[in-house]
Amino acid sequence: MGELVGKTALVTGGTSGIGRAAAAALAREGAQVLISGRSEERGAEAVEAITADGGEAEFIRADLTSPKDVRALAARASEVDILVNNAGVFPGGPTHELPESAFDETFAVNVKAPFYLTAAIAPRMAARASGTIINVTTMVAEFGMAGLSAYGASKAATALLTKAWAAEYGPHGVRVNAVSPGPTLTPGTKAMGDGFAAIVSTIPLGRAARPEEIAEVILFLASDRASYLNGAVVPVDGGRVAV
Ligand code: NAP
């Protein structure tokens, strides 16, 4: 316990689901956690829950589709030891029905914002020869799934960026890895209804994940226990990409 005492972390999308569970897990181990999101209300709830558990957290409002907000968030969090690029959107539906605005939002939140947050924060980690970045991708970046083309493509970009950044910043003492979750019960997936159940039915373990099960792997990747892991995209998907 307390393996992250003295460390600071930024968890984007820490107001909900996987990000909220990851922020709680990092704080439980002693990290001071910055949580970003758009919703002041959910941000306050997440901070309150962490504080009630004895941890330290602060909410920063930032809309990751806004380059100005991304720059402000990067400036505020420039010295963090741990960056978790978790915020994401996952619009579903046929390719020919996806509005251009949804495509643009998906790539802005899932690819462009992590890119520029990392561009601002990784060099500061490299200068200290210390720090770690964890991206959150998805199992559907690993194989084709009808109805999730833009989402899968955006996360495939994130998976590749994980490897590119591991090559770029690894020599400077910064580890960059990713978790690749399977279907996870979060406020975001609640809205998916039958589509979510259909995905869950393809999982060898026969169930969806709890956010805490993904957060546990994020915590491991953030800790020194993962000191020789760099450039890994770790499946946390109940066995889905194995079959
Ligand atoms: P969620 O419950 O929908 O939460 C999404 C988070 O992203 C929220 O905290 C939200 O914050 C933030 N966010 C979305 N758009 C944003 C924007 N424009 N600006 C700033 N923040 C924004 O999602 P989740 O299910 O926990 O998913 C978290 C991550 O895991 C995503 O990257 C997702 O692709 C990935 N993932 C999820 C699953 C799954 O089954 N749940 C599976 C594989 C991968 P606000 O609403 O406060 O803005």
C-alpha cells in the first residue's frame, strides 16, 4: 500500500467509469490526482469520493474537443508523474450513417487530445528521467467490428501512438503503455443497450468487466512493479482477442 506516495497523476475522463475507478485506485496508493472532464457535477462527485476514502484529488474542467482547453489542461498538469489518457467517446452505427461531426469529435477526444497532452507532458517527464503514460485503447482496435469503425480506427491510432511514444521517450526514462479493455459496465456503455449485450456474449469469461478490474491494471502499469513494461498494449478483455 502507498506505493504512489509523492507522485502526481492526471486522469482524463476521471469523472466517470474507467477513469473514475483509475483515479480512485491511484489516489488510494497515495498519488495526488488531477481529474479532468466537462461535467463539474460529476467532477465534484469523483473528488468527494476520493477525499472520503482518504485520498487527494482535484477536478479541472476541460473539453478535450477544444484545443484551448487541452493547452490549458496541459499547462496545469505539466509536471505530473503519471498521465492516464482515458477520456473517450465511442459512437456506434453504420459507417454510412456516422455524421462528420461525430467522426471529428471521436478523433479529437480519442487521438488529438492525448497526442497534444503527451506532447506537452512527456518532454517534462523525460527531463526528469521519470514518469509514465498509460493510454486506454479498446479490444475493438484489434479486430474489425461492424458498427464501431471510426471508434476502432481512433483507438488503433492510440495503440500505435503507445508504441511510438515508448520508442521516443523510453530512452529518456519514460514508460508508455496501454490497456485494451473489453466491454466494461460504465455510465457510457449503459446507453448502448442490446449492442453491449451482444459484445459481452463474445467474451470467453462470459461477462462484462467492472471498471475497477480495468483500473487495477492501469494502477499496475503506473507503478514501479511494471518497471520493465514499455510499449505494451495489455488486453484486459476477458480473453476476447485471444480467441
Ligand atoms: P464513460 O463512462 O462514457 O466516460 C467517458 C469519460 O470521458 C467521461 O469522464 C467524460 O467526461 C470524458 N469525456 C468524453 N468526452 C469528453 C470531452 N469532449 N472532453 C473531456 N472529457 C470528455 O466511458 P468509459 O466507458 O469509462 O470509457 C473510458 C475509456 O475506456 C474510453 O477511452 C473508452 O473508449 C475506453 N473503453 C471503454 C470500454 C467500455 O466497455 N466501457 C471498453 C474499451 C475501452 P465528462 O462527461 O465529464 O466530459
